[in-house]
Amino acid sequence: MRPRIAEWRFMLKRIRQSSLAVAGLLILLAFVAIAVLAPVLAPPYSSDPFIVPADRLLAAVTPSPTPPTTAHIFGTIGSDQGQFDLYYICIWGTITAFRVGVLVVAASLLIGLIIGTAAAFYGGILDEVLMRFTDVIIAFPTLVLAMVLAIAFPGSIPINFSMVMLAVSLIVMFALLAIRPDRRLMLVDLLIIVFSLYSVFSFPLNVQLGLSQLDKVLFAITIVGWPGYARVIRGEIMRVKNEDYVEASKASGSSDFRTIIKHILPNSIYPILIVATLDIGSIVLTTAALAFIGVGAPVNYADWGQAISRAQSWISSADLIIKNMHVFVIPGLFIVFFVVGWNLLGDALRDVLDPMMRRR
Amino acid sequence: MSQESIVDVRDLEVKFYTYAGIVEALDGVNLSIKKGEILGLVGETGCGKSVTSLSIMRLVPPPGKIVGGRILYKYGSVQGNVLEMSDHSLRKLRGKDVSMIFQEPRAYLNPVYSVEDQIGEVMLVHKKEEILQNAVSAIEKKLIENRRIALEKQRVRLEKQKTRNKKDKMKLEERRARLEKEISKLASKPPSNFEVRIYKRLIRSPRSRIVAFQARFSRKRQFKKELRKEVVRVLRSVEIPDPERVARMYPHELSGGMAQRIVISMALSCNPTLLIADEPTTNLDVTVQAQILNLIVTLKKGLGSSILYITHDLGVVAQSCERVAVMYAGNIIETADVFETFSNPLHPYTRALLRSIPRPGEPFRSIPGFVPSLVNPLPGCRFHDRCEYAMEICRKTKPPFFEVKPSHYVACHLYGGLK
Amino acid sequence: MTNLFAYIIRRLIMLVFVILGVTILIFAITMLLPLNIRALLYINNPQHFHELIEPTIKAYGLNDPFYMQYGRWLSQVLQGNLGTSAYFSQPIAEAIAQRWPLTVEIVIFAAPIIIFVGIFIGVQSAIHRNTPIDHASRVFAVLGWSLPSFLVGMTLLAIFYGWLHVLGPGSLSDSTRLYVSSLPHYVHYTGMDIFDGLLNGVPWISWDALLHCILPTVTIVTIDVALLIRVMRSSMLESLGKPYIITARAKGLDEKVVIYKHARRNALIPVATLSGMLVAGLLGGLIITETVFGFGGLGQFAADAARNFDTPAVLGYAILSAVVFVIANLIVDLLYAYIDPRIRLD
């Protein structure tokens, strides 16, 4: 374990040296703080904190968005059902963003990992078939396919996305405990379990089995996303597969599964981590884009993309754009900073891990 | 034998500024290469052999930096301290006076350009005039020949022509005389065409932009032909079979031995004074190794160049080199004639090195300890922690590099040298 | 050169397979839909499609097994019948054909800018590593890639339209559009007003169209050029560290030659692939950007269809998008084989 620890320490030192990376980390920490402190910063009004409170009094006065005032710090977005507080949306939207990003990336990564590893390790016809399959999915521009899937998905299947993630991460935990208790992997998996638990239980229990529009979107993006990971991991494993220590492992009688988990994965997993980090930001952008088109969270859900989507109806003329600028600029800035944070972190990881990968 | 030296490296210091710290790769290297000799540079991996050779051509890549010393180049058209030369002189030096071949030839060739592209490139930089001249001669020869044939035909026709009276006969005589004059003038004033004129202008004023612009209008077919011919000739000189076909190939289509030959041909194409060979045969099969080694030595004899042969294989050194320089942890610790080095090694490291060569029937003997880290190295002699003769002074002061016996230099406190 | 030819043939065959796979995937998705919506995929008559649903279900046997339906549907598609859009009341193929030129209008400007500017800045950034130029371009790259396109679009609109009242949304200003529809002999040769205006002898229509292309182009360029800069930079840095660069310098070549002839050519290889995919994606429709600017191109068609849950239209769009993508990738692969001789062998 010692050389690994030294590696991680070296990596941390390098990250500390890059000011951009530190900036990225700080940004993300700020968002984490917002997410954790959300109940304090913006107390929820109903049992489901993600439903944005609607100010009907203000709506009676004017249905259009209002600029920032003392009552509503960021202003409001108008609708006929009542004015939605933009501040509330932005705060709770942070949690939504984290949820969406982390869950979808984790899901895509796991599926891609399994399929890519199987394809690379066993080769032959399995590899060909799986790769053609990924080719077909990759043949679609991401947004297009996600959009199609999000629409065409049937309206109700008996599980929602968070429950799926919870189940998968629990299975992974059992697998890790059985085969190889690796502390790092277990830590990451534990985080995912906590996340999924929180997601599952943050819905009031009677909203059960129909798939909300947001869930459909999450499923859609996952399906579109896993081939990317599959390809990356397959490339890495193909490279690692022929190295001597793999032959040695097989020669000493390890089962295929053991060889994969103990030798192949730890050496090929770094590029995937970089892709995953960068992907979180990318997925938040995609979700926002889909919300913008109208395929996203429901109208009163606390989501940044959703807020901007609503803004569309209020910027139809030149004056209105200026007057209601805050409606899209403020949530927009939240999105930008969130994504920038992840991108900086991902870039820093890449800069740091790249020479390390080469040294192997 | 007092041969003049062509390269004199004095107190060369090179440092690498890495994330892990400052690596003092070369710590005062002294080396001298004489004209026409093969100097072997031996040492373990990581002792600084490659860095030394790259420094001679000022090719040390970042994060490395040459921070001190002088490299005096004393021969040929470009003389002076390599480390202070202008970019212009440096580019003239590289490829023409000093050239280099490397360990993994296929990695050192650009994969997207063909062999003839890459060899031709060197020639274009250093031998352009020569090739232009060849082109001019070739075209002129052809033009003269064509004209002569035409004129000969005319002469034959004139001979056959019948004359009717004296006036016609005089006219005929006139024409014949003119024809003869023209034929005789052919050699001295050859006919010309657009292509030849462009070439001649290029030879006269190689830097003129106007001429360069004019040259764009010509297909320069003959020039390209001559270039290709020269490339093929060079390929043939390194014993590559079917050079015309090989010239059109790409690096990934070549075998290791063939690629190395091509790299050698590229390095020798402009007749360098010094060839630096950085472990050229290490990655090749043993049989190919011998071939390449022989090739290098033969070519060297033909060109009269010197060779700096870098290797960690003492067998090769014994076989092919005339003098040997032994390097350890960034210093040259011993330099001598090859027989002298093998029969009478002075420096403890050299002795240990020779002792550790496996001999049948004898137990393995290695040098205890590890090569020191070059980041923040300890003062004093860098070998002292592994040396069996280490003295107190070895820990504190670096031993000077001086001539213990005629033409035998050592850096060791055992032999004094401190004033 | 026969190697290159064989390579092309092989890639073409794979192209056919991938497109087939794409159609199967799309069709599988349609099977998730309720019966009456699926019927719309076969109807080509925008007027009375409601009445036609029942007979269509029977005629096309939409209750038959998967492969039979797939066959029938595929033959329909190959004949150019992509179904009818309930929302637009138009045959889908016609709707797409009308709107695609507008998308191409933007892409014609955006694509070359993205590629050339991206390559240039990426190369310069790599050459002048760790200087202010490099840092500035890296910051710009990270920022550009993190911006959602709708945000950039809306902000630009706010500035130029809302505040300065200069450039507005849409592909033509309203007055120009009215004028065009009032012209009796205006022929839509290409479907793109930039060219049609000139071809019809009314140049100021072209000018108006051109002006309206500026903001969407800027939007899409800002975001995509960031990616290209980043990839070009890292590819160039990697290329500059390769051993053959040392050889090139050792030959006495001018530094400019070393960088531009030797390093850059190798560095361009992954960038070429990326550019191709980028342009392919652009040609498939700029969904968000067009919607923000109300440009009326293919992307907006898809967005409107999606918003109104007009699935046949979205699927028709998806097929087109995928086909464009795959063909563009093929072209990129061929270009790739031209640049990098190593590919031609396998």
C-alpha cells in the first residue's frame, strides 16, 4: 500500500500547487456548503422541500417576474399559479444539481464499466457485438437521443431512479466486501449509498411509482452516457490486459473476476475518474438544456434549468429582456459556477494524473 | 599521437527543474573528442550520458537547462562555444557538422512522413546547392543532347541536298558553316529553359525572396528527381536492399534494424565531422547489433568522422572504441585509451565495473549500494559511499579531473591532483 | 494506394451497419409508444390524419411481430416518408427539408471559425506554455465549455437586442420576412436566405440574413471553440514531447519548421476526429441555440416537437441527425487516413 499512498500524497501536492485546481475545489466546497445548509438558508414550506413555495399574494398583484426586493432576494419568476421565489430555487437547486450529476454519472459509470470490462476482457464476438451496440448509441448527438428517450419513456414503471441507484450501490458494496475490501472504492460507494438514500427519502412517500419527468430525463441521460465510459475503460483494459502482471495473476490461478478487480481495474481506472469528474458538469448542462426545451422537472420543482426555462416566456420583446434579465442570469450564473468548479477539478486531475499514468 | 580535438567539453553543468526538485544531472563534465577517433562513453543508466550528448548539440529538452560550462567546437565552418552560438550558427552545426542517432529508431522518426521526406529534409537544409547544381547539370546535359541530335539531323539533311548553281552552293556553304559553329558552341553555351534558369538563380541568390517566389512557378521536377536520387544513394550506402521502394515507406512499416540504418543514413548524409551515437544497438537483436556496429565503423572510416559512442555494453567498447570515457552520476571519472582502461583501470568505479563483468565459472560480483539521488546531492565525490577506498577527503571535496598518466585522466583523490 | 481504397470500402460497409443499428434503435423506441401515435409514422397526409389512424393500423398491421413492422417501417423511411407531425400538421420529411437549410446557414459560418480559431489558439497556447497567453486561453477554454448555450444566447440577446437594439432574434427581421413573402417571384433556390437573396437579385435580404446569423454563430462558437482549444493544446504538447521532435531539431531544421511541419501535423490527428464529430453534431441541429434565437431551423423544430410531445416528429429528426452524424464521421475517418499513414494498413 505504501507506494500508493505516496502517489496520492504527491497528487495532492500537485493539486495544491495549481491555483486553478484550488479555485475549482473552493467553488465546489462552496456549493457543498450551500447544499448542506439549504434547510437553514431557505426553509422549506412543505414536506417536499423541492417544491418551490408560490407566493400567491404577489401573483395577484402581477403575474410577471419581479426584480429583487427585500422579500424575495433574487426576485421571482412569474406564473399564473403564483410567484416562485428565485432565491429558494437557486438554493435547493444546488442539491438537485448534485443529485442529478452524481447519480447519473455513477450510474453511467457503473454500467459502462461492467460492459466495457466484459467486452475488453473476453474479447471475440462479445466484444464485437457490444462495441457495435455502443457505436449505435454514440452515433446520436447526446442531446438528441436524450430528448427522444426522455419523451418516449413510458410514464410509469414501478421504480424511480434514486431507488435504482440505491439498489445498485448496495450490490456493489456487497461485492466489494466479498471479493476485495478496497478502502477507497468502499468510501466512494458509501457516499453514493448515502446520496441515494437521501434522494429516495426526500420524496414524500405517496409520490411513489410513477416516473416523474425528471426521473425519465435521468434514465435517458444515463442510457446515452454509459457507452462513453464503456469505450474509455475498454481502451484502458486492452492496454493493460497484455501486461505481465495480468498473465502472472491468471497463471497463479485467480478467477477472472479476481484478476479484474485486483489487478486490471486499479491500473486502468484513472482516466475514467477524470472523465467522470468532467462529466458531472456536463450532465448538469444537459439536464438544464433539456429543461430549457421543456423536457425536464415539473413546473414548480427547484431546479436551475427549470427556472431558466420558465424565463423564456418572459423575454419576448427587447424591453422585457432587460427588465427580466435576472430571471435567467442568476440561475445561469449558478449553473456556470457549478460546472466551472467541476471542470477545473477535472482538468487539474487530468494534469496531475497524466504524468503519473505515463510513469507506469 | 597528437591529434587535434574537434570538440572540447569543459565543466559542463546541467540541471533539471522538476516537480520533485532540482536534479543536478551533470556536475562539471570534461570531455574531449579528437578528430577521426571513436570515443566510447560508458556508464550506468541514468548517469548522464544522453544528457551530455544532447548538450553538445544544445538539444537538452525542458525542464532541463544548461547552467554552466563551455562546449568548444573547433572544426569546420562553425566554430566557437556551442552554448553561446547564435541560432543561425547552431542550425548550421546540427545535421551538418554534428549529427546524432538514437536508441529507438522508430520512435525518433516522424510517423506521418515517408522516409524520403525525412532524409530529403536534411539534405534540403545543408546540401541544397549541391543538389541544385546536380539538377542543372542533368538538365543541361539533356538539353545539349537534344539540341545536338536536332542539329545533326539538320547537317545530314544539308549534306544530302543537291545544288543547282553556284549561288545555291554558296548559300548551302553558309548554312553549313553556321551549323558547324552552332554545334561547336553547344558545349560552352548550353541551351536553357525556364527550370534551369530558376535553379541557377536559386544557386546564385539562395535567400532572395523574389527568386523564391519565381521558383513557385516551376514544378522543379529535376530537382526532386535529383533529391530522390541522392536519398537512394544514401540509403544504398547503409546497405538497405531495394532503396527506391524503401524510400517511399513509412516508419511504422520498417523493422528495427532497417529503421536504424535509415536513421544512420540520415545522420551521415551531410558528411558530419562528429557522429553521436546514443546506444544505437541496445534495442536490437544481437546479430543485427553486430551488423549495425560494423556499418557505423565502416562508414566512419570512409568519411573520416569522429564518433562519440554511448553505451553501457563494455564488450562493444572493447571491440570498437579507441578511447573510453567512464561516467558516473553526472561526472566523467576516467578517460583513457581503451587498452589502458581495460588493463589498468585507475578509478575505483571503473575497477568495480570491470570486475562485475560476468565470467564463466566465477561468482557474480556487483557493486554494493545504489546510484545516489541527484536531487540535492551530497558534497564531495559522488561515488564515495560505495567506494572501497573512500577517504575522509572524499566526503568533503570533489576530486579534480586531471592527467595522472599521459593521456589517462582520472577524477579521484587517490591520485592526488589537489593543488 | 489500394490500401486506402480497401479501407474506404470497409468503412462504408460499417457505415451501413451502423445506420441500420440506428434505425433499429429508433424503431425499438417507437414500439414503446401507444398504437395510435405509432400510426402517425405511416401517414403522409396532414389534413385528415385523425381519420386515417384506424385504417392505417389495420393496413400496416401494427399488431404484427417486431421484425415485420420494422421491415415495413424501414421501407417507408427509405421512400422518404417519415410520417406526419401532429403538432406541425405537416409531413415530417417536408418539415425537415424546409428547415434544415437554416441550420446549415449558421453552421457554414460557425464551423470554419471554430476549427481554425481553435487550432490556432491551441497551437499558440502549447508553444507558449505557461505564459500569460497560455493562461488566458486556458481560462477562456474552461469558461467557454462551462457555459450553457442558452445562457450565452439569452445574454447576447439581452445586450444586443434588449439594450442596443441592434441585432434581433429570428433568421430575418420581421419586416424583411413580410417583404419576402410579398415578393411574387421569389424563388427559394437553396432555402437559405443569405444565398437566395443574391440569387434573386435582392442583395439586402442577404445582408439582413447575414446579420441575423451573427449572434447565433457567436453563441455556438464560444462554447465549442473552448473544447477544440483544449484538445489541440494537449495534443500539441504531447506531440512536442515526442522523440522525433528531437531528431527534427538535431537535423538543423528551423524551429518554425519543427513546430508547424513536424509537431503540428501529428497533433492534428485527434483534433481532426474531434472537429468532424463537432461539425456533424452541428449539422444535426443546434437545438438550444436555435430555440433561443427563434431561428426556425432544424433544431428548433426538434425542440418544439419535443416540448409538445410530438414523438413521431422527434424520431424523424433523430434519424436524420444520426445519419448526418454517421456520414460526417465517415468523412472524418477518411481524412484521418489521409493524414496518418499508419491507419491505412489495418
